[in-house]
Amino acid sequence: MNQIQNNRNVDRQDESNGSPKSGNFEHAQSTSASTVKSKSLQKQKKNWFIIKVLIALFAWAILFISTSSKNMTRADTRLPFVDEHSAQEDQIPLEEETMLSATVAGLEKGNIYFYMYDHPNITMAGNVWNTRRRYRHFRTLEGANDKQMLEALAESPLRTFNMSKADLFIPPIPMANILCSSGGNFNLPMQTLSEQEPFKKHKGNKHVLISTTFSLYRQHYRSHTGMKPWYDRMYNMTVVQSWDPVSYHNALLHHKTLEWGDYQSNGVVDPSLSRRSVSVGLGANNKDLKLCLASVDKFHNSSNFVFYQSRTGPSVHNSTIYRHAPMTIVQDNGSFPKSSIGWGLDPEAWHSEYTSSKFCLMIRGDTSHSHALWRSIRVGCIPVIVSNQLPVYAPMFKSTLNMSDYAVMLDEKDLLNDPRKALLKLDNMTEDEIRVKIKHLAFAQRVIFTDHPRSLFVPAFLKEAVLAPEVL
């Protein structure tokens, strides 16, 4: 390399001086031969380097293909949302697993976009809410659930700030806060919303309002809240509620052969106050109950066979006899598997017993639905549903979830006739049946809970809004 550099320096010097190279012919010939040899060696080294790089790339490609093949093989035997360490224990029949995998893939793709209004008169940001005592229950449960759903939507990558690209429009009106606060007024947010261009353009269609609080969007409460003058003007909106008034209304009027049991309710055939409705169930504050991921290990390690705690007071609509029926098992003299059944526990014991149970009862009460279903799913406990009307009255994310997949549906009469016999049937479930329930329960947790580490809440929510049924 030094020789080559010297030759280049000489060439530059001779050219600049305008004179011929110094030295005799032999010296020049020797120098030229050395230069050619040096360049040849340099070329050979460069070629060897290229060959080595190509060999390395080829070896890496073979390794990558081999690894990918192994990963594909593993992926064929488990759902994409199941952790690898639990894949073997939670296997379910191939056909069912394939369908569930396809559902997960569809949600993960996420191709429904929404625009969320940020007008201060709609969000009511900065307002101080003074909760009225009689409504405190609504604000701490359904109201808290409304808030965490809106927060998840606000942070979602499916949110667009370009109205022209939006499939849906979401006005984040704090419905529960307004209802539960002294002096709360729906006029300002509703009037402001009605004046927005997208709302006027679509006449309220394609707009999704979250309002799961019990007293709103119910005919028999219509005259008792400040929403009364707005129901008709906001009729075209899709309303997200704890129940599904549109489907319930349609079923009662057009499917009279359905078996409703002896549930007695006033005004059940009253028309819905919105053209479309979505049911997400009776939820609560995520912070009040720790999320326990469902797994077969958790199921088998739970110390309680059944969990059910109820109040001693009566329930309306002929529900008291069903809610009190399991209490006869308490006097079973130890022949029933260890369970937590009774008239209530202190908060710490209640939480401990709830999260350590294999099956959790959800029995209809003042309505066909109950917070117990949401809580059972949250603690990773297989729900046992005793409410014949629930799949129609208040399904949870019905376009994505089927209650009978992740829960045990127990007929009301069977529980009432012989609670012990009805519940002992749970102990006869096969290991395969348990695995299937747990697999679907784990999926339901991803769909329902906004704080799940791999939550699918937002795409599932948007899917429900797009597919919401209309009043027939």
C-alpha cells in the first residue's frame, strides 16, 4: 500500500511539474510490475470478502427458515393470545380453536376507525361533580365503567382526527356524571352535539353514545331525568348500554315462542328509546377488583368449588326464590364440596374467596342481568348463569362472544327444584370441557376489560357498534 501511495505521489508531482518521470527504464518497469501485483492481491482479498459475506447470509437464511418453521408449528397448536407456557395445558378441539383464532385475528386487524369529539361542551372537561347520595351507586359502578371505556377509546390507534375517514363518531358525554350530580344538565352537551356538522349530516346515525347507567334510556324512567326532551332528537344514535333494549323488544314482539321462564317485569314491550343498542353488560370500576387471568392452572388451584354471596333482602320480579335457593346447601353438613356460599362477607374475605373459586354463580335479581357476571369473568372464574332471559336481555359483546362458550347456562327451574343436584353437575364436567370454557373465558377477558395486557376491547366495541341491531 505504501508503494502504491508513493507511485501516486510521484505521478502527481511529475504531472504538476510538466516533466517526465525520473529514473531509468528498468526501475520504471519494476515499479509497474509491483503495482500490478499489489492490485491483484487487493482484488483477490475483496473477492474472498464478498464470498464470505455471501456464505454468512446463506447460513443465516437457513437458520431463519428453520426457526420460522418451528414457530409456525407451535402456532398451529395454540391460539395467538395464549402464552407459550400455557399452550399445552389449554389445548381445545382443532375446529373450535380455528374459529376462535379467526375471531382474534379479525379483531387484531382493526379496520374500523372513529372520530371522537373534543368540544369542551361535549366532554364537560373540568367540571366538578357533586354526586347525589341516591345515585352514588350508579356513578361508582356503571359510571366508572363508562369512563374507562371512553379513556381506552381516546388512546386507541383506531381513533382518527380526520372526520372524513371516520366510520363512526363518538361523543364522550359523561352521562353518569351528569345524571348523578346535583344540578347536572344534559342540555348543553346535547345541544352542542346536535349542532356539529357530522351529526347534522348523518342525522345522528353513525354516532355512538356510551350510557350504561340504569336510569337512562329506559321508558319507565323517561320522565324522571333531564334527558326527557332529548330522547326523540337523539333517537338515531346507537346507544351502548348494560342491556340490549332493541333486541329484547324485537324478541318479545316477533319471537313469542321463546322460553322466558317466569320472570315478571313491567313495561317489557315498551319500544326502545334509541334506534340501535349495544350491550356490554353491567360493569364496574376495574380498580375495585383485580384482574385474574383465566387459566387451567388457576381453575385447579382454586380452593372453592362454588362462590355465591347474596343479600338477605327480597328482589323484585319474582327473583327472590332463585337468589335464596343456593343457601340450602349451607346446611349440607359437609357433603357438598368446599364452597363460599352465604349472606355476605367483609370486603377482604369477599375478594379472597371470589378469586379462589372454580365456579361463580350469577342469578337474576331485580333485572335479568347482574354485576356478578362481570365480576366472575374478571376474576377468571367460570360463570354459572341462572337467568333464562339473559342471552337476549343483556348479552355482552354478542357479535364477538357467546355466553354459552365461556359460561355454564343453568336453567332456573333446575336450580330451584334441587340446588344441590344442579350444582353438583358442575363436578361432572370433563377435563376437555373445562379447557374449552377456560379458553373462551380468557378470550372474553381480552374483549371486555380495557386494562387487560392484551386487550381487544376497542376493536370489539367498534364491531358491536357497526353490527348493532335496529328496532323492527
